[in-house]
Amino acid sequence: MQPAALWRRFAALGYDGLLVVGLNVFLSLIFIAFQVPLPEAGAETTAVNPVDINTPALISLWALATFFFYGWSWTRGGQTLGMRVWKVKTVLANGEPMTWLSALLRFLAAIISWGCLGLGYWWAFIDPAQRTWHDRLSKTEVIFQPLEKIKLDH
């Protein structure tokens, strides 16, 4: 298994980041819709009270949605949409598919990798196996997976 280049990993992460932002904006709209009070019968509806979106409930919803986006993808084939585009795949270090527990460990460890100014990602440049902190902590690898040739029967 050939490790994926860090630039491919960042490209996939950027692609997936757009999807995650879109998902979280959609969830925010739903959340806000449930927070806005309905006007009482006969009341004037010219003023709208702003909704506080900096709440622990919404932030928790974003975190859960983001985890389920990655967890579902990693446990169902090892690839998010961005990873498919950039031809990388996440697997356990022994080559087996990821479990939900390994996905959770990887997700939490990736937060730590980013939280240290991205140092956990840059670690791949000095690691002999080109693994990041969250690869090591979750016992996973991100591998390059070139497209398979399609055989056409004519």
C-alpha cells in the first residue's frame, strides 16, 4: 500500500470541507427555523427577533454532523467524496476497513492535529511511513488508490 501524498490529502480535505460547510449550513437553517417563534394570531409581524446561533446545541449538532459525514464514509468504503476524487482511501493499518470506533478515534485525533496549528498533519513530512498524528493515534493509514482499469467486452 502506497501512502497518499500530503497534498492529495489536503486537496481531499478541502473538497470535503465544502461539503461539510454546506451540510452544516443546511442544518443551521433547520435549527433556526425551529428557534424562530411563530407570531400570535392578530399580532403584527414586522419585527423579527434575531436567533442566537452560538449555542452549545447548534455547535454540538455541527460536530455530530461532521463526525457522521466522515464516519459514514470511512466505514462504508474508506472514502469521502473528496477522497474519491483525489484517489485516496483510509484503512486500518492492517489493511482492514475502518470501524466506527476507529473512525471516532481518527476524527478526535484529527481535531488535535489541527488544534496544534496543523502540526499533526505536517508530521507526515518527517514520519518514515508518511503518517500524521491522527493516523498514528487511530492506527489508520491514508493510501493512494489509483483508478482501476475498466475492462470493456465488445
